[in-house]
Amino acid sequence: MDGKHPKLQPKTPVPSDIEVSQDIVNEVGLLPIEDVAREAGLLPEEVIPWGIAKAKIHLKTTLDRLSDQPDGNYIVCTGINPTPLGEGKSTTTIGLAQALGAILGKKSFACIRQPSQGPTFGIKGGAAGGGYAQVVPMEEFNLHLTGDIHAITAANNLLAAAIDTRMFHEDSQSDEALYKRLCLANGKPFNAIMKKRLAKLGIDTNKSPEDLTAEERSKFARVDFDKSTITWQRVLDTCDRHLRGVTVGCGSKETIQLRGTVKGETPREQHSRETGFDITVASEIMAVLALTKDLPDLREKLGSMVVGYSKSAEPITADDLGCGGALTVLMKDALLPTMMQTVERTPVMVHAGPFANIAIGNSSIVADRLALKLAGEDGYVVTEAGFGADIGMEKFFNIKCRESGLKPKCAVIVATVRALKMHGGGPPVSAGKPLAKEYTEENIPLVVEGCANLCKHIENAKKFGVQVVVAINQFKSDTAVEMEAIRKASMDAGAYDAVVSNHWAEGGKGAEALGRAVIAACEAGKSEDFRYLYDLELPIRSKIEIISKEIYGADGVDFSETAEQQMAKYETSGFGKLPICIAKTQYSFSCDAAAKGVPTGFRISVREIRSCVGAGFLYPICGDIMTIPGLPTRPGFYDVDIDTETGAVIGLF
Amino acid sequence: MDGKHPKLQPKTPVPSDIEVSQDIVNEVGLLPIEDVAREAGLLPEEVIPWGIAKAKIHLKTTLDRLSDQPDGNYIVCTGINPTPLGEGKSTTTIGLAQALGAILGKKSFACIRQPSQGPTFGIKGGAAGGGYAQVVPMEEFNLHLTGDIHAITAANNLLAAAIDTRMFHEDSQSDEALYKRLCLANGKPFNAIMKKRLAKLGIDTNKSPEDLTAEERSKFARVDFDKSTITWQRVLDTCDRHLRGVTVGCGSKETIQLRGTVKGETPREQHSRETGFDITVASEIMAVLALTKDLPDLREKLGSMVVGYSKSAEPITADDLGCGGALTVLMKDALLPTMMQTVERTPVMVHAGPFANIAIGNSSIVADRLALKLAGEDGYVVTEAGFGADIGMEKFFNIKCRESGLKPKCAVIVATVRALKMHGGGPPVSAGKPLAKEYTEENIPLVVEGCANLCKHIENAKKFGVQVVVAINQFKSDTAVEMEAIRKASMDAGAYDAVVSNHWAEGGKGAEALGRAVIAACEAGKSEDFRYLYDLELPIRSKIEIISKEIYGADGVDFSETAEQQMAKYETSGFGKLPICIAKTQYSFSCDAAAKGVPTGFRISVREIRSCVGAGFLYPICGDIMTIPGLPTRPGFYDVDIDTETGAVIGLF
């Protein structure tokens, strides 16, 4: 970069995240986002400013312009199995990008996920990084951003309404009445979305609506849901446990005279159904956003999402309900990545935000691709994979990189003395409770014992053919001997390097050694060495077994009867070749959150296997996984307020 | 304006709304929104661009700068009781602003509501105006805009989650355990929001958390909901009839050991509850946005929203739950009005979007105020009041103008030959069905008969001391004799003027006569003549009776027992002095949608009276009013798609 990075002047002790962010904005000042974008190599017409601090980037025109540009060095930042306090993976992603850019003078980008607003107001913990390694202004990062998650909520729930309403109308109307309303009443020819369904049903797409036979009309108009197979849930980006299980359709107007029954003879029936809400980031549409390549692919993926099955076991898609076009229209702006900046003015791409325990846990392919093209051959793109390397990194390599074709060279694995002590047998660590003394005083044996967890992640990463650099994310109470123990264990396990990093307190300067190690690792690494862990052609069962054994260290996998049936159904429906996205706790290699270190002698239990046909993966549920969190007795929102004179946000982390 | 208005070249026949919009954008080009803002009198630092076509306007700095500027002429645009097809009220609002600006050379603004996305994908009908009197690009106007409605969804549902979660924790925890988690666990002093509750409870706010007595701790920690009184619903901006009535808390984790019961002896209880969703625009937070004055007032109003009552009948507010600050933080950007432009580059303020049948039906006070200051003494601000003048206009005068203190000079009442024929006894008009021949052929007797509806609205408007101009919104099939009949009836009823307007087909040029009439009416009108219909000091019952008799023409009002109890409770709780916002069908002066013309000999039935204490009104429910619409068998979304090559939206109206 061209010297526009102001010298960071960190305060000691480091203020709260929001104070650091507001200090930077008020005292140092943001670089107007158009300038950040220009320095990143974008042309003015490729940038859509969204206020002064955020911009959306035109995808197609920019990628078309840069199509001949070689990609930059692709680095994934991941971590060991974390404590509930988090081990600073986002912070390291951002601190490393700051070091590479502001300190080491490379063209450098951080690619991170948009945070869910649910946890923002629930259990404290930001996602903009922290201390002097964060994205600013953090309020704008954490709240609304450019509305992508809101767009997903809108799209997801339009499809949910379409499903319940379609069943309502199908349950009460004859085939002919349905067909008349759907295809004849407005006198228009079949549109593209209808022709897609006609083709799927084997009906001549050149026919006009009047020409269909009675049988064809029935087939077209009645998607005929088997209600027990509907997997599409509604979503909200709120921690609301009471929405986990809901009964909908309980209103006085949601009663119907069942089709084929006689008014007066048979009473009207309540058209209710048990279902539930997920948090928005768990929506399949979020996974689609993370994994899509471009607008045509977005349209295809959204239309192909399977929401349930018909009574004759045919998959029913969003396009069967006539909804794929509207979903794409709702998502067209969300497809464009958002650019922001770090405290050291490093460009940051923020795009998509799936959790790693219940989804793919990675930011978007399009943001990474854009950053890699902008970075160019000598540049660096640090992208973050959620939670521990057993889930986030595995999904990054096997799903995201497979879909994108992009080849990473280096994995940075973030470890902390605190988390390794926990893995070594230290007492439990929980949010909102004071840390036990094991964590605040030197304790070499716990660290040494706990390094087994880190070493297993290093070995796992090496299976994919990438170089591994361990980032020891320094806390104030860590001692030199403790950190040296981690370094030694890492090198013994085959890491390319292992370095202490203090970006939280010092910004890019604190991650300079990490930056140099990553540059060296990328020089040592070869894109050609990158490989996937399993072949898509394998049976679903085998793919799940490979991940469980190779990555988690399980002895084997037990499938419930439901899961067995689902596998059979998916193979029949042609979904057997999809990659696998396992939903599992982030706190352990196993499905038991309490099993720390490197558990052995355990098996993985697959309760059910959901499909995300549009996003392009199968989704085995292992263990007790919540898809919408709750709020604690004292939620984070209690501390959040606004200074009504200045408009400044107070108490957000 | 300074001649930057390109000459509009309307096509014949007028293309679809989206085609007109895309033509303007692609062929004529938008004026960059910064330029629209500059020409409107804003300084660059007062404008936050949101892409090229939209900007948010800094409220406080702009209003502070313009505080000495006299207000422009304030005009409300409303209509007769409409058909389900709408009579072109938004279109007239925009067309009139185009005429005043682009044709008559005045400084002119249109202030309109942001449309709900629900109907956008349900029953067709845009809200950006139509034909050559519309806001462009209409896709951006109709979809997401700048995220204000999404912010309301997020804020509303955070509060809903806070309510159910608080009950969950209160039902299972002792007072001491609750208090410990709320106030002691994190070792912090009471924050501002907690002190507000302490003060309300009469507890010394100088005490620290440890100092409270056991009794004070109980009072503080246990808000003690009477569940039957909770009026706060969740919201989504989707037409989803199955959410009208839902049971929440049905999940396997939402069971509790009731406080005071013994584990094992008493089984755990499912913590479920019957509730429902409204459409987002019906949220009280939307009403707050429409009626708030500035950021401190927003904070105050959001914190004061009453969500239910305690078992001892005390109102429980958002601030009692510790949530008012977080709500304000979520809404702080939504407080800033959004600026767009018409096809003739007239500046348009788009802000807030409550429906008029179930809410106040008016755009925001802050947008109107900003526009009035920017327009200045010789300028004109046309603001729209939803649906018919019996609800939208009455609420505009009695609630919105009373809250703002702004004084309108002129009311434009939009009438169509079609709707007047319906009021005169023509056959029913429904969306999606062909019009009967009465509506496509000349029929003077029906028009003459139907004018009674228009005349009653004219008389009603005059009760508020404003000049009335009737806009006869011309359709192709209208004949000169029909239109002259309307003009004559209007003048006989006391209108200042009544003119035919053809802005849909011709843009501002088509509304030139209307513009001249409005200018003359404003010159004839005096702000001092403006008056409210009722005094706030009157009992609730009397205020409802005055509106029902004076505006609707009812013989009287019948209150259900529930409504009687609610009135008593509100008077006791100190909410008796609030203005009245009646929820009622828009299709008739009465509560019977089928009663056309000027019904007589009817009474208004008040089923229940809700309170919007934060927004500042009471909300009697008259008749069968839906607070979240459903989708038809063939919803609008079926026709919406995207051209994946160009990114253009297809089929959105």
C-alpha cells in the first residue's frame, strides 16, 4: 500500500472494543471508503458507497475486468477447539491482514463474515475483531451492515409463507380451481419459472396454459406436499428460544373446508402445523450466498433449494412454488460484497455469515475471489473459517474451495494458552464467570498436555497439502515459557512455523512476526499440493465416515434409522454426490462438548441428515445442536444505549 | 429548481411501471442523488449516499442549520374511499410534486411512505406511484430501500424475545437468583436504564446494587407479567397468514421447573404461549418512527412503549425490560429520512410506512419537517396520507400535525370516476378480475350518485380549517361529462377548486392545472385557520365518539365490555389524554366494507382498544381488521424474476 496507513498509537491498557473503534473514527479518522477501494485497486464505477464507511462492490464488472489477473496468496485463518470466550480467530485474521499491509507493505485483504445480530444483543462478544485488530466503525459492522442478513430473512420467510399458503390453497381447492387461478385467470402465457416446472414434469413447454390436459393440469397445479417432509423453517436474526418450536396457523381465519368434503357435513379444519424458526445465519439462503459464484448461479441455486417432498417422494423446489425469481430479486444486492477497513485502513471484505457449528462457517466465495484478484500475484488474502479447524477449516477445504476451485497455500491455526490449558485438564471456562487461577498463573503441565489438541489440528490441516503456521494469540498473563512450550509442540507436529502474536494490544505491529512467517510459508507452499479429503463420488456414508475418522479421530459413525432412510432417499433423488457439512459442537473433536484435548474411543452419532440442495451440501446433525440461540437472564442488550446528544452508541462490547 | 429537469417524453400507451422506471434510468439517466440533494438545498456533509439513487439525510445538523428558515406550504394528499385497485393517491402526490417543481418552477418535495415488502410479493400494486408519476428506480424503492423496515423488524422482535425470555426466567427462578444475575453477577453499578426502573419503583437511585433490600430486589427483578395482558406481537414484513395465530415455546428445551415446585415431585411445564405476528409496518415501532421528533424523543418513545401489564396492573415498558437503549441503537439510522427522486428529478423524501387502516397511515414528521425547511417560504411540500380521507387524513390532522405542531394549508382529495361509480351503486371491483362495463363506458347517473362520498370527505376536510382541492385522477375511459359532474359536485360541496389531472400518462405536465389550483389554494389558505377536531383532555370515549359522528357519520359508538375495561385502565394509568387512532376498513365510512357512498343509520362497534403509549395514541379496533395479510393462490412473486445477464428485475408490477 502507498503509505496511507496512519501510524497506530495503541493505548495501554487497551480500551473496550467500542472505545478503540470510536477513538479511531474520531481521532484518527476513517479513510473515505471510496479511497480505501481505490487503493485496493477498484475503479470508481465499481464501488457503490453505503455511507462513508461501507461500500458494496460490483461483482461482475470487476471480476470481468480482472479476469486475467493472477490470484494472490490464499490463507485461511482457523483455530483450535475454542473456549466459550473465543480464542481470537477473527482478531488474528484482521491483525494478520494489518501486519501484511500496514507493516510489511504488501497488498493485503481480510475476508470475514458478517456477524449475526442475535448474539450481539445476547451473550456479549463482537465479531469485528477486537482491541487494535478490528474493523471500524464496529457499530456499523455489528448492526445491519449493508442489510444482507435482513435480505436473507426476507427471502427465507417469503418462501416459508409460500409453502404454508400453497398447502392451504391445495388442501381446500380442486385441481381445476387451483390451475385456473395459477395459470388461466390472468390470461398470460407460461413464464420462465412455470416452464421450468413443466419441463420437470415432462409436459411440452410449448403448450399454452389452455392446452394442458386435465391430467397435466393436476400435475402442474398440485405440488402435493407430504407435510412430514417439510424441512424449510422460518428465520429471524434474533436470539429467541421460544421460536425453536412453534405451531403456526392457529388463527381463526386459518381454517379450511377440506377439499372433497361437504360444507355443513364435515366441519372446517384448523390449518395448523408444527414447525420452528432458525437464526437467519442458519438459513440455506445464507449458505447459498457463501457458496455462489455469480448472479446466474445464485438464481439457479435459489430456485433449486428443496423445501420438502411430495406424497410421491418427489423433491419440491423453490422454483416449483414459483418463488426462485423473487428470492433472487430480494438477494441481488446482497450478492455484492461489502468493503470496510481495519483500524490501520487495510481493506476488509465482509460477506455472508454462516455459523460453523450449524452451517458452513465461512465467508463468501465471491468476496475471496474479488480480494484474490485485487491482491494479485504478490498480494495476500486472509480469509476466516469459523470456530475450530475440525469444522470451519474442514468445510473451507472440502466444500468452499471445491466449489470455488481456489487453492489455498497456508492455514493459520490460532491457539491461546488459556484454551490449551483447558484442553490439558483445566477447570471449565464460561462466559460471564471469573477465570480460575489455572488460567491467570503460569501452569506449564496444563499447557503441554493441552497442546495435543493443537497438534491434531496441525496434522489435520497438513492432510490437505497446505503449510501450517500456528499463531499463539498472546494474552497479558501468558508467560514466555508457556508460549515456548506451544511453539515447540507445534514444530514437532509439523507446523511450518509457530509465532507469538500480540495484534490485539499492538495492531499490525504486534503481528509482524506472524506476517513474516505467513509470507515464508506461502513461498514454501505450492497451490498444486492442495487436495480434498474425500471424493464426491463416494457414498454419503463413506464421506461422513472419512471426516469423522480422519478429522475428528472417531472410531466410526452410527446412523439413526432416520438418517439411513434419508441417505437412501438422497441417493435416489440424485443428491448423493454432494459434499458433507457436519453440524456438530465446536468445543470438542467429538460430539461431546465436554470431551477436551484429543478424545479417543468415541463414535459419531448421526441423528438426521438434512439436505441443502440449492447451496450444494448434505447436512448431518450430530449431537444436540441448537439452530436458534436463547437469551440469558441478563442479556447483552441491557448495557446498550445511545448518547442522545452525540448519537454515539454506548456499551456494545 | 434550476432547469435540471429533463423534458419528459412519455410513451403511448404508457408502459408498465417497471418499464417506465427502467426507461428513465437507462435512457434519461438519474441525477446522482448527491446532486438532487444539493439542488434541494442540502450541504454535502448532510448527505449520506446509499448507492447512486438513494441517500440518507442527517437530521439534527440539517434541522439545526435551517432552524430560522420559514416553513414551506404544507399540503396533504388524500383520497375518497378507494376501490381495491387504489385511486392513485401516491401517484397524485408524486405527480403534483412534479408539476410544482419541473413544470411550475417552484421548490417542491413529495413526502411518501416506504412500502411494505409483503404486498409487493402478494397482491400486485406498487407504492412508488405509477406511470410517469413515480419514484425511480422503483425496484430500489420497493425492495429494502435503506433498510428502515428491516431495522423495525429487528427491533420489534428483540423486544418480543426479551418478553418471552424474561417470563421464562422469572417463572423458573427465585427473586434472589434473578436479581443476582441481573444486577450483581457482573459487578457493575446500576446503568441509566436500570436507574429509570429504580426511580419508577420509588427506590433510591443512588444505591449500589448490593445495597438494595430484599423487598427492593424483588420489586426490581420481577416485572411479573400478567400473561393475558401482553399486547406485544412479533412482526415480519411478509404476507404470511399462518403467522396470525401461533403458539410459541413448543420446543423440547422450552420446559421449566416452575419456581417454588420441587424437582421430581412436580413435572416440568412446557413454557408455551399463544400469540401472533403482525406485518412489520403495523409495529408500534413504525408508528414511533412516523411520529418522533428527534433522537432524544426516539429514545424516550421506544423506552416508554408498554408491552403488557403486571399482575398488579402496572404497565410494563421496554425500559423495564432493559431494552429501550438497544431498540434505539437498532433504529438510529432508520431515524434519518431517505431521499430519492421522481422521473422528473423532483426530490422525494421516503420515510416510515404505517398502513392507514391498522395504523396511522402517514409518513414521518421528521421527513416533512426537513422538506418544509428545505422548501422555504415559497416552496411546496406534498405529503401523503394513506387510504381514504376518513382515516388517513383524519389521523394526519389530529395525530401527526398535533404531535409536530406543523400547520397544513391545503388538502388534495383524489377521486376517480371508477371509484365514484362504485360508490354510486356500480358492481363490486376486485383485484385480478376484469372491470364491469359500468366502469368502462360512460355512466353519468352512477358518477353523480357516487359524488356523495367525495362531498362528505370535502366537508370533513373543511372542518379542520384547510382549503380543499379535488384532483380528478383521469383514466383513459373517463369522459368529459363524467369529469365535469365531479367538478360541479366538488365546488357545490365547498372545494376551493376541482381539476382533472393526467399525471399518470403525462407526468408533471399532466398535473399542471392541479399544481396551479394548489398554489392558489395555499395563497387563499391561512395556517392560523388550521384546527383539530377534538381536545385531548376529553375522555377517551368522547374522542372516539367525535371522530365516529363527525367524520364517519355514525349515529354513535358501541363499546364492548373489553373496550370499556381498557378505557378505564388507560385513564387510571395516565394514558387517557392520548389522541385516537382508529383501526377500521378503508373501503367505507362505516366499519362495513360493503357500505359504499355515504352510509347512514349505523353505529361504530369498538371491539377492543390497544394502546401505543410510546408512539403516543390509543388504538380502537373497529370491525374485522387483519394485522398481517395472506398470499393469494397466484401471488405476485410468481411473475418476478431477474435477467441474470443484465441484472434487471423483471415483472415487479
